[in-house]
Amino acid sequence: MEPEAFRQAAREVADWAARYREQVDEHPVLARVEPGEVASRLAASPPEEPEPFADILDDVERVVLPGITHWNHPGFFAYFASSSSAPALLAEFVAAALGGNAMLWRTSPAATEMEERTVDWLRQWVHLPEAFRGVILDTASTSSFTALLAAREETGLDVRRRGMAGRADLPPLTAYVSDQTHSSLEKAAIAAGIGQERVRRVPTDDRFRLRPDALREAMEEDRDAGRLPFFVCATVGTTSTTSADPVAPVADVCEEQDAWLHVDAAYAGPAAALPERRDLFAGWERADSVVINPHKWLFTPMDCSVFLFRDDEAVRRSLALTPEYLSSGEEGATNLMDYGLPLGRRFRALKLWFLFRFFGGDGLRERLRAHLDWTGDFVRWIEEDPRFERTAPAPFSTVCFRTKPPEETAGDEVGRETVNDWNRRLLSEVNREGSVFLSHTVLDGTYTLRLAVGSIHHRRQDVRRAYERLVEARERLARGADG
Ligand SMILES: *Cc1c(COP(=O)(O)O)cnc(C)c1O
């Protein structure tokens, strides 16, 4: 592409993106395509002849858009938000223009040093101690996997060199999570050769928080049976209900048991920047590692997961490996490839740098506070409405709730399956309408709807709309049920 043609095409893409962002709420938030529909509109083989750029861009509109579930739609309340703030989106463009690969310091000095600096900005902003440093990885799944590998090496069993298979000297390594912990921890144990069966799911209390007494008991029991407890994951902001495990007493147990403490704050981490929420994080400063995903509640497009750790050497010991053709000799330079599985690395730090500079730490806190306020409003609306019931505490910006079927509001006993089925149908009804998208979870056998605030595009009226759409969908269902 000639420079002038590139300039023109880049302007067109910028115009397209600006228009898309302005008009995103004209699309149904949840894609209305059947499996295979998008594929059927794509050429089965790669084109042999060049095509005009304008045609390609046109097909974004024609082929791609109908198959998009719009995460940047203000009605997106499912899972946890992942939204593209303008500065972070533009940083992606700049990063792609620069291209490059931040594997070694010398292959991208700026990307390397900015990654170290922006991770430190985030660390300061969430008030973690200076002892932590970190890197940016693609996802929390990768960050937690990296933590598990470091912990495995910390056992001193030299698994890195000798492997695990066929070793009579190796006690079964056991990892501990709660019954609410994200599935990525179990996956990490699968990949690290620990084995799914060696991940103990410790029970939680009536507010879905890991029970430190049950953790201690499980670890002692395993130790007595000749197993080696080596890794514990506490979560602040669990995926179903956003419950916060009591990290301080968990850290006490980890200290007693000499186990690695990993804190998964993939979603809720940014809330540690708010003094009024910091008590939910008490003790996380004692962790060996922490993960926070700016691509969740910090307005950064996929992907950006910050993996923080205390012991630099522990992480390097588990994965650093330098073949001759990558050896470089700069004194005092960090080679980021030493801190994870991937060799090649994107310039993700640019997104955090743009984000923090554009909004400022204060501006980011202001947006989080607004989200917490609107979440509080939503909680109030459903608590004051006899047709709804909250199913879990809402410590952050996510609410778990259900609606009551008409028989129940009329005072009749209704079985759990009937209630579950009613809520399942209600969710599909509200999502079908197209202006909001919510997701679900199951809590102690109760089918539960979930509303997660946290997108840069959310406004109070969008949260209100979600409530109204729920009420309307319920009325439609109730009418359908009557007639
Ligand atoms: C979303 C989430 C994850 C997984 O995040 P990825 O970045 O998609 O791997 C892990 N833990 C928690 C608590 C999460 O909310």
C-alpha cells in the first residue's frame, strides 16, 4: 500500500470506528446468527487476486458486524465487561503500527521499559507494596498458570529439570482453591502436570468466601497422607458472585504451610484503588503473586492481564531459558521472555500508558465509583420490588438475583426446578429483545441471573434500562404463562 493510500485507508478505518462507537446501540447486543452462518458468508478459499481495500472494509459491515456480540454496547451486562476506551483502542493502533516483538530488551527497549513502568503504575494505583513487580500477559489464565509453575519450582523438587513422571521421590503436589474459584486454576493444574484430582476445592461460607479453617484442615489432612500442599489461590471478586475471600487469614495458613499464595483479582483488582473498598483486599499485600486484568474493569481492550509477583527469581527459575541465538549481553536489562511461556510479546504496555495518562488515576477512580453507585441503585430497585430477589451479596459492581414466577409472588409454594426454569426462560426472553445482554450462574442449585456493570460505555440509564427490560420480559412471560 502506497503511503498516500495508507493514509486514506487509515482515515476511513478511523471514521468507521468512530461511527461504530456512536451507533453501537443500534445493533442487538447479542449476535443473532446461527452457528456456521458467518462462515457461510466467507470465501471458502483465499482469494488469488488482490481486492480493493474499500471492498474489504465494506465486508466488515456486511459479513462481520452481524456476527458480532457487541461488548462495547452500553447494554452489555453479561460475564464481566471488557470494553475499549478510546485511548486504549488508539494505543492498539499505534502498537500495531510499530509492530515489533518485546521478547528481549534489545528487540524493543521502549516496550520492555514501559511494561515495567506501567505495571508499576498499576501496582501503585492499587496500593500493592513496592516489593511487587510484574509483567503483562495475555489473560488471567496465563498469569495464574505462570504463578502455579513458579510455585511448583519453589518446592525445590526440581520439576523443571527432572519432570514429574516416574519419580518415586516425588510426593503428590496438591493445590487449593475454593468451590467458587475460576476454572482457569484447574486448567493450569492440568497443564502443569499437577492433575485435576490434586486441586482441592475447599468449601465456602454462606457468602461464597473460602473458609480458612476448612483450608487449614484440608492441607493438614493432605500432609498427613504424604501429599505436599504447595499452592493456594484466593480470589477477590469471584466469577459467579464477586465474593472476596478473606485473604489475611488465608495468608496465615499459607505461611504455616509454606505454600505459595496467589490472589486472583482478575475482575475486581481495580477496586483496590478505592479506599472505601480496600478492606475487601486486606491481606493481598502478603501474596506471592497477584493477577489483575485491565481488560476487564479497566477499560482496556483484550488482551491485557497484569501478573504481579514478589520473587523475581522464583518466576525466572521456573521458565527462563535462553538459546544461543537469543543471548544478548546488556547489563541490567530485563528480557521479558524470561517471565512466561511465550517468547514473542506484544507491546501491550502502550494501552496502559495511554489509559493512565488520558484518564488519570483520579478519572479512573471516578468511573469505578460511578459503576459502584449504579450497581447500588440496581440492588435497591430489585430489593424494593417483590418480583425480584437478590441471591448473593454484591460487594463490587455485579449483582446476582432471580425473579419470582407469578405463582410465588401470589404466595404459593413453588419447587426449585420450576423457579429455575422460570428464570432460565426469563433470561432468554430478555436477551432476545436485543437492547441488553445478561448472563447467569448457579448458586447452591439456584439458577441465578447476573448483571455486571463495568464497561466504559455504561451509564446510569443503561442500568435502569436493564431493570426495566427485566420487568417487561417478566410481564411478557407471565402473560404467556396465563394464556
Ligand atoms: C475472568 C476471570 C478469569 C479468567 O480471565 P482470562 O483473562 O479470560 O483468562 C480468571 N479469574 C477470574 C476471577 C475471572 O473473573
